[in-house]
Amino acid sequence: MIRLALSPILVIFAVFSAPNPKEQLIAKYKQFNAIYQKSDRVSMDSWIKSNCISKFSYTSYHKVRYSKEGFRNSVLQDMQSTTKVIKSTLVVRSVEAHGDHFVAIIVSDFKGNVSIDSRKYVLSDQSVETDTWIQEGKDWKIQNRVQVNEDMQLQPAE
């Protein structure tokens, strides 16, 4: 009898304590940014592997399309060439439900010292990306990312 009386309460508790998908996605972005700020390539590799679907695609502002592996290699290579992160912020502008998926708009602002072909530069990069998240099992993963705006400047370091 007690079990039957508690059943509706447990169902209500389960519904209200289930993590909000928007909060889950925002937490994933915070984790991504923290990893990038530390230039932790091992953790970034793990983050990309666990948060992007196998058929993930990334389209740059210049319409170059990358697979998950190409995106992963590009991010890790960028991190390797960065000698000092001066500023790295990632702001989640919005997360909206669209049927069975979510679309997030993120704004990134990066400034850092980089080494390219043994030369030192200061890189400033501001970009806006749109990510489409789908549910895979119980987890949310990025299906695709499209860079919709970019302002990158590379200047020789003094």
C-alpha cells in the first residue's frame, strides 16, 4: 500500500528533477571553454569525441566543410600552436528547441599568442556559430556546427 501511495510522488519528482536540456548544453559549453582556456588537448580530444556524433559536420565561414575528424584535428592543431591564451570567452546567446533537436547560437572571442612556422603572432578571433544538438540515447550531441560570422586578425608579435 505504501508503495502505491508513493508512486505518483516519485513520478512527479522524476519529471521535475530531470535535467533541463538547455542547462545541459550550457554546461557542456562551459566545459568546452574551460578546457580551451587551459589548452588541455587531451581533454579537448575527449570532449569532441563524446559530444559530437560520428557523422558530425562543421562548415566554416568560408564554406569549407569538415568531418568530425577534420574538426577535431583543426581544434587540436590550433591549441598546439597557441603559446599563451590571453582571452577566451564563449557566450551562449540562445538555446532553442526545434522539435526533437536544439539549436544553440554561440559567440566566441579569443585572443592569444600563437606560433606559426616558428614565427610569433597575436591572434584575435571573434566568431558566431550555430550548433544543432540531437539526442543520442540519453545524451545530447552536436550534429553540426556552422560558423555564420568570423572576424580574425593575425598580427606579428612585438
